[in-house]
Amino acid sequence: MRKGIHPENYRMIAFKDMSNGDVFITRSTADTKETLEVEGVEYPLVKLEISRTSHPFYTGKSKLIDAAGRIDKFKSKYAKHKK
């Protein structure tokens, strides 16, 4: 491997999934101004929109969001072509 291309400032950081409140701690170089206390230890905090505990691929639960009845329009439009 080439020398000097990897960051040196790895530290333990808490990542929090904002959709379900799950927190996991791992090493990272992410910059953050917020902190979170986990089991009596204060860690820098990075907020996530989605993580492995809330992503449909990993959970096996998919959510179908029907915006403005698009699915119903599609079904009615192609119902006449159904064999």
C-alpha cells in the first residue's frame, strides 16, 4: 500500500439512526459538533437518516409509498391488457 494516503485521526464515534433511534459505535474520521453519552462515555455524534437497522433491504420490510394514487392509475391503465 502507498504510505501517507490514509487519514490518521480515527476515533470512536456514535452513529444514531434518526428513524428508529438505534445507536452504534465505530471508528471514523467524520467531523461533528454534537456529542452523545452512551453507557457513561461521551462520543461525538453523527446522525443518519437510514442505517442497517431501518433500511428495507436489511430488514426485509419494504414500504410502498403511493404518491398521488400513481399505483392505482397504473393498475387501472394496464388492467385491460391483463390476460
